[in-house]
Amino acid sequence: MMRGMQQKNQQLTSKNTEYIELTEKYASAKRDYNISLARKTLDLKFEKQPATLILQLAKGDPVVADLRYKRDVAKGVMDACRESIKDIRSAIDSYRSLLTWEREEKRLTPNQEA
């Protein structure tokens, strides 16, 4: 059990590091998307496009759409990593519970025989 708990702790450390990297990638992708969307929106305003269509046209631009896709994928990967961290923490809690139960069993077993 101790070996399993150590492995889970190592996995948790690794996943936390990975989560930081994924968060930075997501933030970068979000920044790139927002900048591209703003630029395209301004371009369309200067082109005298109808105000009601500008946002739809800007989001439909292939470059902007590609950046939005990258942002969404980065968010999905980041969220999946966060869920993995929760699963690892849950496994660690299970190990702790089992160790506590085992310790109590060992403590109570000699008293029951006496």
C-alpha cells in the first residue's frame, strides 16, 4: 500500500506540473484568439460591414476560427488534466483510509485475543 501511495504522490506531482504548463498554453491560446478577433473586428468596421454582422464575420474568419479551435482544445486538455488530478487525489485518500483501517485492525486484534 505504501508503494502505491508513493506512486500516486509522484503522479500527483507530475500532473500538477503538467497542469501548470497546460494552463499557460490555454492562456496563450486565449490571448492569441482574443487579439486576432479584435483585429478582425476592427478590420471589418473599417470595411464598413454592417454592425450586426461584424462579430459573426470575424468569428467566421479562417484564422480567427483556427485560433478559437486551438483555444478550445487547450481548455479541454487542461480540464482533463484537472480531472486526472482529482482522481489521483481520490486514490491517495483511499490509500490513507486503508492505511488507517489497517492500523486500527492491528491495534484492536491483540486486545480481542486477550
